[in-house]
Amino acid sequence: MSVATIPPEFAWIIPVVVPFIIGLLVGLIIKRALTLVLALLILIIILVATGYVSLTFQDLFDKAMEFLPRIIELGGSLQNVLPYSSATFLIGLLLGLWKG
């Protein structure tokens, strides 16, 4: 059984295109996540303003201290996985955030 190889004249495309595609996907995910967080924040503000939900600063602080360490840990692990120093990744990320 022979393994298919990429011809050398096309092999240079792979390290350029893959980080670009990853950047596009990450940009799209970040943009959608920020849109969702903004919508949830607006909903919570409306619910608090109308009296359906009562929140105190201490409640918000406790929840933040519960979730922030997890978010920081996840961000640290993503730092080792994503090719954030690649120019094509950054271009893809910016395009994903802008057009996503």
C-alpha cells in the first residue's frame, strides 16, 4: 500500500492555507460568541431593570470568581494550540471577526 504524497510544487500551500482557515474559524467563533454574550447581557439588564430578577454585586462577584479561573485556564491551553504568531492566521482571524 502506497501513501499519497503532496507534490513539492504544492507543498508550500499547506502551511499557508491551514493557519488562514483556522484563523477564519476562530474569528467566526469569537464574533458569534461575543454577539451571544452581548444579547444575554442585554436580556439580564432588562430583567433586572423590570424587577423579574434581582442581582447584587456580591452575586455577580461570586459567579465571576467561579468562572474566570476556568476561562483563564482554557485561554492558556489555546495559546499552545493556535498558530497565533502566523501572519496568515492573524489575517484569517481579522477577516473572520470582520466578515463572520
